[in-house]
Amino acid sequence: MDYLRLRGIGVSPGIVMGPVVLADRTLFSSRKIYVPPYRVADEIERLNEALRRTRDEITIIKDQVRAMAGDEHAFIFEAHLLILQDPALTSGLERLIREENIRTESALSEVHEYYRRVFDAIADEYIRQRKADVTDVLTRIYRNLDAGEKLSVSDDLRGKILVAHDLLPSEAAIRLSQGGVLAVVLDMGGPTSHAAILARSLDIPTVVGLRDITQQVTAGDELIVDGTDGEVIVNPPQMIRREFQSKKAKYEAYRKELRRIATWTPVTLDGVRFVPMANIELPEEVGHALSYGAEGVGLFRSEFIYLQRATLPTEEEHFAIYDRLARDVFPRPVYIRTIDIGGEKTLPQLKIEAEPNPALGLRAIRFSLQNRELFRVQIRAILRASVRKNVRVIIPMITEMEEIGEIRVLFREAREELSAQGLGFDPSVPLGIMIEVPAAAAIADLLAREVDFFSIGTNDLLQYFLAVDRSNEYVSYLYKPLHPAALRLLKHVIVSADRLGKDVALCGEMAADPLAAVVLLGLGLRTFSMNPIFIPRIKKALRAVEVRVVRRVVQKAMNLRSAQEVEEFIIEKLLFKYPDAFLMTSPSS
């Protein structure tokens, strides 16, 4: 056949070539298949038998995955068992079969469509991806209605490229954790799907969002997968193969350069030390982050602990995650952000009412202070994990001083409870806040007296400050991190912390942009937290400049009239003096 070049979303970098293996797909249908009343009892029996098979299957796979890849990949099956045991699900399926006289397959399809609509109505992309867990369980029940070949950990995918319509969480854990898969290519998915996160942590090149590649290939076809640029080539001719061999060699050289830079000491030309740190979501990302030169975890987003479970996590489940994090990162610090959820970021386990303006509503610390028992569970677990004295706590979306007072009371009570139970913890665990609300930035000089450190979340802070939704195509052009007003605001926050000897870090996307990072260095920032893959690039940029020069240039830039003028001025004054700060081989060049 003629070769095809297809474009998707690269979610895990790397360039490989190999043969296709196609994963089976279960199709839920909107067409109802009816049965006569006397067959309803048989359908109920089919459902119960499928539920039993599914429960046994998930239990076996959970144990197999735990043995092969550890608890961090097996925990998802605990969540699936809880979904399977949910009376609302099982009784709902049985009710549909009885009341509508339909086959079990039709009942499963109807329930699947209901959950699809519920999750698709949620604005947050990360949470929307969690519908895959319900789909996963329903798919297993569907497949187990009839005896047949089941997905097994022992399936050999070594040296092959896995092509699927979508990769359910359990399939991702099974297929990818066994090792040897060259690449993953999916019709569906996004960068926050479980498959994408797992592929990144396991360093497997992955392209998703290709829509219909499962219809374009057959088993045995040869693919080139470029997870860096999001390109897939089907049955490439010799000329294209040579082109990609050259590109692969350049990419490998780029990776080698990244690894080399990762070992460099983070210090500027004039001897000023800076600290590159990593933003992560999963415990298994720690090794990946450290390999890129992270000097700790600057932001651990704790939401995944809630979003990967059908029920609210227990204190022990929280503790197991935080303790492992602290152990794996030790002696480096790990900054754990308490739950940042609410508003448009909902929890499937709680009935959170929709809000007319969720970005300005009940979210983050506001949600936690109205759900104190849930918050108390997390606080106790974090404190228990702090015994190595490398844990720091970040509270998101602080707006006023009173919130800090309430939080300190809760922490004091949790410490007293743990002491009474004889459980260890760091009595002086540092407590810091996210500066991501303009009101907090404006009183940063006052807040700095009440907390141990600041973490600036520029993604939200600048959206609120500039009144611009970055994801809105009509106004996103107004989102300009180098706006003189934004620089003045950031300067105020950094100086307010510095005057009192308090640490201040920045964990927004600005930290991962070389030009912005150089500007932040000139504003006085010394700790930069970002996606681990960007750390070598930022380390190279900041090592190539002198703080004394950058500070002087940035000070003048803050008096300019527009973001464009600021950018042009910075480039004009620094690019020719420090070309290595802005020039680095691209993985796709």
C-alpha cells in the first residue's frame, strides 16, 4: 500500500520504527436489542456471571501487575474493584434489563453513554479523562458476558508498536508495565490521560488523537512513530526511512545533550546559585524528574490521589503516596500541594454543585475549609510522611490572612492528634502558600510574615491579573507574561519574600520558557519548578548569563509600555551578549 503521514498529539517524546500490533476494541452500541420477558432472568444471570468473572479477572491482574511493576501501577485496579462493587452500578444495570426487556449488552451500552455524558460535561480536561476508569470496568463486564480470550499480562509486545482506539487504564498498566513496547499510537486520548502519563514515566514514545489510525493500519504494517512532533508514518518507503533514521540520530544526540546538561551545577556565569525543580503528578515520575537534573519536587499535585479512585482516599492511602514520595526524593525537598479542586474541577466521589463562575468559586483552599474532615485526612497523612524532614506543604489559592489562621489551627490540631497516637512527624514542617490570586500578590509583604515560603502559580495568577482566559481563542492573544504590569506584580511578590528571608519559587509555565526564566532571574527569583523535560533547557539558559547584567536590563524593561517592547528589549540587550542562553538544539531539528 502507499505510505501515509498522519498527524496527532505527541504526548511522550522519542522516535522509533517497528511493526504494528492491534489491540481489540469493544464497541458500545446505541441500538437496543430486546428480549422476550421469559428471557429476562437469563440476562440477569448472564450479568451476574460476567460481574463474577470481571471481579476475579481484575483481582488476578492486580496481583500480576503488582508483582511485575509495583504498587504504583496496581493501585488502579483497587479503584476498579470499588467501581464494580458499587450498588448503584450493578442494581442500575439489573433494573434496565428488567424494566426495558433488553439484552445485557444494551444495558451496559446505555449506562456507558450516561457516564460519558456526565464526564464530558466537565470542563477540566484532566478530570474528563477519568471517565476511562468507568469505561474500563464496563468494557470488562461486556467482554466477560461470553467466554473468550482475555487480556493478559503475559501477552508479548516486545519490539512492537501498540495501536489501539483508546487504551483503558487497566490495559495501559498491563501492556506498558511489562516492558519492551516500542511505542503507543491511539485514535483517542490527550496529554493527561492515564496512558499518556504512564508512557511518559516509562519513556515510551506515544502519539494520541489520531482519530482513525486503527482503520488505516493492519497487523504487521511498519510504522514510524515520532512522539516529539506527534507524527506517525505508515509503511514508509526507503527514502522516508532514511530521513527518519537521520532525525532519530539527531534526537538521540539531543537526549544525550539533555542528560549531559542535567549533571551541570545550576550556577550563573557570575556564580549565583539557582534551583531547578520538577512539577509532577504521579509518584513514578520522580526518577524521570531526577534524571533531568531536578533538585527536588517543587510541586506535587495531590489531586490524582482522588481522581484515580471511586471512593474518597483514606488517610493510609494518602500516607502511602506521600511517604513514598518523601523517600524517593530524599534528601531533596518535596513540596506537596493540598487538594486543588472544586468549581469546574469536581470530584466524582462527591456531589459538588455546578457554579455559574467556577474559576472564581468554591475551589482549592476554599473547598478544603468547607470540607474539613476531608482536609484533615490529607493534613494528617502529609504530616506523617514528613518524618524525614524533607516535606513542605503548599496551600493553593490563598486570598486573605484569615485563611492562614484557620489552616494553622487545623495543622496544630492534627499534630496534637498524631502526638497522642504516638505517630511520628516533623513538628516544624514548613507551611507555604500559592500566590495565584491578585489579592494575595498585592499583600505579599503581609502574607510573608505568616508563612514559611511562597510558590508563585503564574498560570492562574496572570489569568486573573490580566483578565484573560488562556484557553479562549478570542482573547488568548492578550495573555502576555512579559506585560510590564505582570513583571511589576511578580517583582513585588519576590521582593516581599526576600526581605523577610523567606524562600520563593515559581511553578507556572513561565519557569519553563528560557526568555521568561532569564527575566525572572533578573527579578530576583532563584527557584524554578517545571515539567522535568524542560529543566536542562532552563539550566543551560541561566548558566549562560550574569545576574548583575540581567538585573539591570530587566529593571529598565519594566518601564517600557508593552509586552512586545519588553521582549524586544530583552532580546536586543541579552541575545548577542549571551547567545547560549537562547540557542539550543531542538529535538526535531
